[in-house]
Amino acid sequence: MTVKRSIRIAALAALPAVFALCAASPALAADSQAFQIDLEQLNDSGGSGTAMLSINGSQLTVKIESEGLVPGQPHAQHIHGSTQGHNFHCPPASADKDGDGIVSTGEGIPHYGDINISLTTKGDTSKESGLAIDRMPTADANGKVSYERTITVSKAVATHIQDLHVVQHGIDPNKNKEYDFGKGKSELDPKLPQEATAPAVCGIVKGASVGAMPVGGVETGSGSPEGIADTPALAIGGTALLASAGAFAAMRLRTRQSR
């Protein structure tokens, strides 16, 4: 018997064991996936980081390590993008249509899409919690955010996880280590400074294509895409988010009073 034939017979003999392993562990065969996202700065924020998305069936584990963010301030963070085949991506500097030097949330949404998941530290993770500042992570004194949470997600999110991406918000253009109105009011709520809601870092899944702008506008979670002109506030959770603005304002006031 030749060596080549012996190898072939050994390989064929091993196949039943391989098939048995796959049958006994379907999650290993199909359901378990992991993706890395490199977070890069937007709006000259100085921020950067890495996010890991691990999906096992309907369980999504998100781990984020970022730095260079505004110290001591809460940072809203979300998984954005499409579960219906639209190709969203991180916005370029040219997304700043009004020329104020900041790519605002409203200017970024047509590029990175609507919220699929609000990456809160506890409780609700729907887009209605997009500005639940009291449940968003706060950067430490060095501007670092460390986050980990496992979330139950829909089949659509699990299927299209490679098409989604992470955005963290909150910038400090004048480097005074707090959110102020130096860059005007947020288009989401005039009681909030734009610095608090403007995107700071964004990243897409490594290896995902960065294609043309999507046709059909931003998805709002209603099952069909809608036009992006319907309002920026809608795309970050609608009026429910505005109720969260009071919590943010109170937190900001407490921060100032403690100084």
C-alpha cells in the first residue's frame, strides 16, 4: 500500500468523527462568529479604540476599549447600520454640509445609518435609549471607556452583524474637558450642546465593504426604509430620547457644581 493511499484512507476514516462533532455542536459550525472593529476618530476628537462583536445564536457580546474621549463625561454609544442590505459606513469629513467644522449627528446619520442597538450599561438597548445618558458609560479621568455587555438580539441583527458598526459620541473641540455650547446646540435637543451628541469615533467590521451611499435613506426600525429628511431626532430614537435629555442636563449640572 502506498503512502498516498494510506493518507487518503485515514482522511476518509476521520470524516464520520468530523460530521458527528458538527452535528453535536451546531453553534460551532454555523452560529458562532466574532468580528473586530477598529474605532477611528471623527471630528478630530482624538479618540480611538477597538470593539469586538461576538454572536452566538441570538446572544451578542460587545466589548469596547476606547481612549482619547472626553474625561469624566458620559458617551452615548450605539451599533448603527442596516439589517436590510443597505450599505452604510463611517462618514467622511465632507459630511459636514453646513461648514461649521463638525459632522453633527444629523449629518452623520445618512452615512452610518440608524441605531440598531443602544449600548447601554443596563436595561433597555433599543434605539429609544439612544440618549439614556444615565445608562451610558462614562470615560475615566484619562478619557478611557471600557465596556462589556451580552445582549439578546433579533435574527435580523444576528444575520447581518457583519454589516453593522459602532459609533461613540461626545467631543471636546475647545479641550476644556466638558461639554459646552462652544459649537452650538444639538439638533436633537436645543437644551444639549452639540459637543455632547456629535460622533467622536466610528468603525466598521474589518473586511466589510465600504461602498456607495445607500439608496432609500435611513431605516427607522419600522420594517421599511424612510427618507433621511424626516428629522435627525427620529433616527436617534425620537421623542423618547428627548425625555432622557433632562437626565443628561442634570448630570452635567452636578459635574459643574462639584468642581
